[in-house]
Amino acid sequence: MRHKFVLAVVVAVSLAVAVPVFAQWTFKLEPNHSTVAFSVPIAGGLTTVKGTFKDFEVDIAYDEEHVEKSSVVAAIKAYSVDTDVDSRDKDLRGPKFFDVANHSLITFRSKRIEKRGNDLVAIGDLSIRGVTKEIALPFVITGVQWNNEHTKPVLGIAAKCKVNRQDYGVGSDWQHSAIPNFIADEITIEINLWTRQGQKAEKQD
């Protein structure tokens, strides 16, 4: 009986060493393997225009034990919008759309993280063209990988939501020369992030 107890203790200790505890960490973005993309139906849904933002930064604080203490702050440089059509991208940077000369950044700052069943949702402020509105951004942790020493994690995150461009005045004053309501109001935003190795954060009560 004693030997079984000792064996159980040894196994428990071995598992504790082999599987590190994921507590509070801060993460910076790995931009080469991360995307911020959007899509919008046009011409009454005949087709869809897709694009990305090429220049952005994201800071993440993640607490696996108390996910509500996690947070995210993102800053996207509006001029980096890219739909693979130069003339269209020029229009998107102009005063009728993102107006990058006066509003260089698109930002998101979480107020709280909620766990809804198996789902996670970041509730926070999205600011575009100087207009700030609260949105709910559902996301999932796609994976956690540790370095060879099992001392630093890398985090994967995927998020997807829809926003109404009219809420932020994006293209509200623009009209197609031949087709009314050429651009749909609802924009789908899809985000895939891969972080650099995390750094331990001080635990907060």
C-alpha cells in the first residue's frame, strides 16, 4: 500500500513538471504569421471584396485560470489597407472612407473578457474615423505551444465579428455612379493571430 502511495506521488510530481501551469502572461504579436482581414458584399451580393490591413500591433494579457482578467489592445494603421486594387485602396484611404490623413489608427481596447459556455468574448471599444462604439468580439484560443524548456508559451487566437460601416461613417457619403447601395453596410472582420513567446506578468488579485 505504501509503495502505491509513493508511486502516485511520483507520477503527480512528474506530471506537474511535464505540463507547465499557464497562469498570467503578456504577449506581443508575431506579425509575419498574423492577419487582420475583412470582407464586404458589393453590387447587391453579386460578389465580395476582400482585403487586409498590413500594419498592426496587438498586446495581449492572458490569464487561463481567470480569463475575465485577460485583456487585449490593438492598433491598426489605416493606411495599410490592401485589397489588391491600387485605385480602390486609394479611395479607401481617402476622406470618404477611412480618412487616414485625419484618422491614422483603427483601435480596439477591451473592457472585459466574458466566458459564455465554451466561448470567449472580448467586450470593448472599437474606434474608426474618430467614432468609438462598443462591440462584442467572439474569439477562440486556437492553441498554446511551449518552447523546448517548457518555460515560455506561444499563443494562437482566432476572432470573427461583423460591424456596420455606417456606424463609423465609412463610405457613408460615397455613391456608385450607376448602382445604388453598391457597398453593403455589414462588414465581416476575421482575425488570426500568432504571438511571440509570452512573458510572465505579475499576478493580480
